[in-house]
Amino acid sequence: MLDKNTKILIIGLGLLGGSYAMKLKEKGYYVAAIDTDRDTIGYARKLKLIDYATSEVEEDLIKDSDLLIFALYPHIFLEWIKTYGHLIRPDAIVTDVTGVKGIITDAVQGMLEGGAEFIPAHPMAGKGHLGVENSDPGIFKGANYIVVPTEKNTERGIETCKALGETLEFARISTLSTAEHDKMIAFVSQLTHCIAVSLMCATDNEHLVDYTGDSFRDLTRIADINDEMWSGLFLDNRDELLAEMDKYRKSFDEIYERIKNNDREGLREMMRLSSKRRRRFNK
Amino acid sequence: MLDKNTKILIIGLGLLGGSYAMKLKEKGYYVAAIDTDRDTIGYARKLKLIDYATSEVEEDLIKDSDLLIFALYPHIFLEWIKTYGHLIRPDAIVTDVTGVKGIITDAVQGMLEGGAEFIPAHPMAGKGHLGVENSDPGIFKGANYIVVPTEKNTERGIETCKALGETLEFARISTLSTAEHDKMIAFVSQLTHCIAVSLMCATDNEHLVDYTGDSFRDLTRIADINDEMWSGLFLDNRDELLAEMDKYRKSFDEIYERIKNNDREGLREMMRLSSKRRRRFNK
């Protein structure tokens, strides 16, 4: 479980890794970090974000850690486990922050078989701009934290992972299966980013800013997007994303037809349904 | 022009009419209001939102007013001008807050021919929930105000209208033609509402709220929508809206194809374009 004696190691000190570190330090935990980028480590040391920081994969540091949190791009995470996974103590708990689970969970649990327990998690928090210098322990406030266990996970692993979410002060902690998670994330996160990007790409009008209201501004906030990370997330969850895009496109085509047919009552019906559903978010 | 001797009459005391009244009163102007709903008038009187309020169309009040601001649904506005337009003094200035202009401008200018000058305006400010009780003079802060003149308008009319936008402390005041306005509004306002409504209608998952991040929340804020007003706005600007929906759909189909084809570089290209365009909004 998680207590003040738990030695926490964060691998990957970007926006999320850095924010985890800041929040955990704030709550009095011991936090070490590995990041291959020397500037990142320099920055983290200077601002005292962590207790110990290194740009090398130090064998003793890994062996000494009780809870390892991976905050890397999916494929770098997989590569890391393949190369260094054997260094993790069998009684350690491994978790992550990866936004897709299908391509990660089985692979990592398979590579750690007989060793440390990997319990996947997805903190639904972030910011448009990545990097350790944008770290902010406030991003967890009001946000959702999803634990995504498999049948290979133990009660101890799941409870430790939930305790981490509670320590970080997420507003809600839920549990989903890998398939449920990837389907849900395709809809609420990847699809919304597709929509925002499409909308900004649909016009080259440079004067939009002079005419927009809050609705356009809010809807396109996420159109300023990290192309490396998000193209990866889209393709790593491709089939689920395409299925959710199809569902949304059907709904959009429906409203299009109702406008085209001057179907006022049909439009109002869709609006009443969307209002009813959206109001659930206000509670 | 607009000064402290200008007698201002607001017709229609909903969210926008009420917010205009509050801001104008705050700045020391004399403001009267007509609204056919007695509860609205009672509320406005009780909270002293205006200097004079009535639920009747009083001939003397109309004849006495220098600047008339119509904050009614488009078709009620047209009906009002048809019935009472002749009561407006020929040297008075008439403006509005209507979200579509094509169906309004020519008709109102035609009916007032030889009488008062109608200079259309569109304040790009609002709230999800309508009605005088949601009035808030703060909604203009940071917002855009668009003056939509025709060749029938005079310098005096246009300047008065702009002075009103400045008095209400809008962040930016722009000028567009009727056609430009309706095309732009179809894209930045009506299309965004179509997207949000479609997205909420695309799934009946009642647990979304447990899993969403800020992106979904921001994107669907406007899905809680007044179905009477918005179905009207959509159909009153139908051709322009369908054209903008087509443009957006083409862009969405493009991102869909690139995901389907595992075209990572093509995806990143769209993301870089959308990021570049969205960053213009941060200035």
C-alpha cells in the first residue's frame, strides 16, 4: 500500500510526471525521478520538484523503489519495460498514466510476468502545453482518475493504485476494463480532439478571432494540440476511435438532414435530448 | 449619437435585453423597457434594472425614445416592427441583437423606409440559460460586437451603434456585411452548436460524467441549449449553415481517412495546421 515510507519513482518527467511529483512532494512523500533529458532533470533539481533526479537508468534506484509510475509515451514505455523491466523488484507496484490501454496492458503484464505487478491507470488531467515546466499540481482538482485492472491484478495492486489517485486528490476514482476504457476514451477524448482539429482545418479565415463567441473558443481550445503525442494516441486506439467517429458522424448527419428538411420539431427533439444529457454534468 | 440625454428603450427584456439594461444603467444612462411578460417586468422593477418598465406597448413611450434596442426572437421582432414601427420617431435610431441578419435587415429597413434608421448589430455574448433573471452586465467583457450595416445606413447610425458597443464595453467592435455576417455566424456559432448537440446525441452512456476530462466538458457546454431559440436560428440561416456544415464534414472525413490509413504524417500535418490557427486566439 501507499504510505510515507513508500519509495516512489517517476519515470518520465513531463507535464504529468512533473505534476505527480509536485503533488506527491506537497503531501510529504519521497519521490525520485528518471528522465533522459538533462534539461528536464536540471529544471526539476533547481525547482526541487523531487528528492532525487537522474538522467541515467540507475540499477540501484530502480531496485530500491516500491512504487514506479511510468509517464512516458506508450511505445517508449513498452521499450523501457522490455529493456529494464527485470530490474524492478517483484514486490514493487508498477502503474502508468497512458491514455490508451489495449496496446499497453497485456504487453507490460506479459513482460513483467512473475515479477512486479503492473496495474494500469489513466489520470484524466492535462494541459494543452506539455513539458515539465508546465507541471501543476492543481490539474487534478475536479478531474477523473480511472483504474484499469485485469484479472492478473491483485487486491493489493488495485488498492495501491486507488490510494495513489486519492493522494493526488482526484475528484472521482472509477474502475473500467481495458476494452471499456479504450472505447470510452475514444469517445470522450480522442473524438473531441478530432472534432476540434477538423473544425480549425475547415476554414482559412484569419479574422475568426474578431467574431467568435465563447462557444467557438471553448470548442477549439484543444485544437492547439501536441501532434506527436496525439497522432500516436489516435493510431494506438485506431479501431475504437473509428467506431466512435462513425457513431458521431451518424448523429451529425441526422441533424444535417433535419436542418435541410426544415424539420423544426425534429431539431428541437435532438436539442432537448442533448440538453438533458449535458445537464448530468452539472451535478 | 449616444449621450446621457439619450432616451434608451429596450424591447424584450430577456438575458440580453436585461444585461444591456443593467450595463447601461451602471454607466448612468436612462433606460426604459417593454416586455409583454408581466413577471419579467415585475422582476425588473423589483431589482430596479431599468428606470421605467411596462408590459404594454405605450405609444408615448415609443415616440419619446431616441434609441430603440430590440432583443426579441427574429420573427417576433419582424412582427413588432410591422405592427408598431410607424410609432417610432423618424430621427430615432433602431438597433437589435439578432443572431441572424439575412431574414431581418432588409425586411426591417423596408418597413421603416422614410422613418427611423435601423442599424443591425450582433453582440456575441450570452449564456446557456436565458431569461431576465440570468442577466449579467459581465457577459460583455472580452466579447465581440459586430455592426452589420447596409448601404441604407448613415454615418450617424453606424457611429451611434458603435458607441453603444463601446458603452457596453465589448472587447472588439467589427463591421461586416449581412452576407459576411451570416456566413461567419453559421461557422463559429451555429455549426459549433450542431457539433455539441450531435456529440451528446451520439451516445446514451449515462456514466460519461465519471470519465470525462476538461476537453469533453468544454466542447459540450453548449449542448445544454434552448431548443426554441436555436432551432429558429438554424432554420433562419439554413443555407449558410448547411454550406458550413459541408465544409466541416469534409475536414472531419479527411481526418477519418488519415486515421483509417494509418497516415501518421498526414494526421500530424492537420494537427500542426489546427494548432497554428488556434494560437491566433491566444493573442
